Amino acid sequence: MSDVQSFDNVWDALADTPEQAANLQVRTELMRQIVAIVKENGWTQAEAATRCGVTQPRISDLLRGRVSQFSLDALVNIATALGRRVHFALEAA
């Protein structure tokens, strides 16, 4: 029999450390919310890029969910460019 591992979320399974998993999870959530704003407004990639202060290829990466292409800082900057404030809460692990 092989040992089966279980994880609380996909990032725990993919990341090498709990810190990396937490960072990936936060970045993914920010990306998800930014993508929702773009879609809700019906913006083209070019329009979204202008509003977010990035290039169209960066928006393409964002819309494709390429989390590895974005730092937490970059995502906070994009959210801020869209007139949003980012809030985080710490919880006991």
C-alpha cells in the first residue's frame, strides 16, 4: 500500500513550504478578484491594461491565472490602480 497524503488546499500540495503556500493562496485570491472586476466591467485586455497600469500581455497572464508571473506587490498595485484597497487578516494556523 502507498501512503496517501491529504492537504487543506492545492497550494499546500504544490508549495515546498507553508510560507510559499500562504503566499500563493493570497496571490491567487487577489488575482481572482481582479479578474472578476475586469469581467464585470466588460473591458478588453487593452482597456484593462490601461486601467491597471500594466501592459496587455500582463493582463493576458492575469486572465489566464498565471500566478507565478505576479508578485504580491504587483497585484496590490493593480488592485490599487483599479481604485480598490487590499485588506488582510491574520488567523491562527
